Amino acid sequence: MFNFMFPFSDQAIIFNFTSIQRKTIWQIAAQRFQILKSEMNASATVGVGTCLSTSKPLSIGLTPVPICLLRRRRRCLMIGAETEVELAASEAQPASRRLILLRHAKSSWQHPSLRDHDRPLSKTGRVDAVTVSRKLQRMGWIPQLILCSDALRTRETLNIMQEEARGFLEAEVHFISSYYSIAAMDGQTAEHLQRTICHYSRDELFTIMCMGHNRGWEEAASMFTGASVELKTCNAALLEAPGKSWEEAFAVAGYGGWKLQGIVTPSSNL
């Protein structure tokens, strides 16, 4: 139920969303207008008495309400009804969940003795991380939650993005060690990402970024969207699906139901 006070009225009109959905705006407006008009006609009814000094009929009562005021009340009623319908529709629509799948920036091979897990970014990779973070910020795709592989090249990619875009610095961050190993296993990354996202997410978080490696990240993006997605170093796939929660978004969209909004690359125009 929703209380709405019309101008020029001391009565709060109570709308029921269910009834509004059953009737059209014009039906509601016409019905209420007839009630208001009847009330005003009654209040404007003139009583007749007798003047003691002249013994002539004496008219007493209220001045009839001008038609312009009736029209103003009708407009207010229609606007209020439209507002109620919009509110009902907005509450019925689940919010969009936005998922960023980002592959780490280009790494360096200058030190062959280092473990793969410990390889740092190259000079090109650092520049690309700056570029992509600025593009994501300009597009408004700022994550509220970041789930990141604990490999050195992904952590350095994240650090650069946090330095460039304040929104990335304000995001909640968790380092997931399994993101490094799961990416090398055929066909398992998408399910693993879904589990970790649902574990760490909350309903009030609408944008989440997962940072990791190929081949798993390409496989996950392709499985979620149902399209063939290629992710080179420092490429970000932007996915979107409706849902009141992340669990609902994954349940409704499933595999193939996420909408691919674009792929951000260091050289793209996005």
C-alpha cells in the first residue's frame, strides 16, 4: 500500500499496487474525479433561509469551486496514478548484475628461473593496465567486489588499476589462490567462478570483477554468454544478467544467458 496526498486536499489517497495493475490509469483517474466532483457539488449546495429584517429568502452556503481547480485536481490524480504504476513496475523488475572477467596484463619473461606463479608484469603490461582501468572507470563499470588470483601478475595488474581509478581502490578485495590453478583445467572455471562469486557476494553488490588467467577465463566468458569470447592479456569481458541476487542471476541466466555488453581492450574504442 502507498499513501499519496494530493494538492488542495486534506485526504490521503491510498493506492493498492495490485488494483492499479488491474485497472488503467484513466479508469482510476475518472473514478476518483467523479468522487471529488460529487463532494464539491455537495459542498457548494446553497441553503435557503429567511432574513429577519426583510423577510426575504436568504441564500447561505459555500462558493462553488472553479472548474480550473477541478482540472488541477484531475491532473494531480493522473500524475499520481502514473507514478504509482512506475513504482510498481520498477519494484517488479530485478536489478542487473554486472560481471567483469579480466585477464591479467602482459607478464615478463626476463627471468626464466622464476616460477610461473611469480612472474611480474612487463612494461607493456603496466601501460595496458593503466589504459584499461581508465576505460572501465569512464564507462562506469567500477567493481564493488574484486576476486583476484594470487599470482604476482594479477596482483600487480590490480595494484595499477587501484592507483589509476579510485573506485577500484574502494572495492572489497579477496585473493583466491584456486583461480591460478583452476584456469588450467578444462571446462571447470565457469562453475568455480559461480561458486566463489555466490560465496563472497551480497545482494547490495551489483558489479563484481574476477581477475585471472587463460585458458579458463576465455572458457568461462564463452560458457556464460553462449558466444565465442577471446580474451588476450588485459582484456575485460563485460557480462550482464538480471537477478535480485547473484544466486538468482546465475540460476535464471544459466550457461548461455548472460549478455555480453562488450570486451574492453587496451586498443579498443570502448
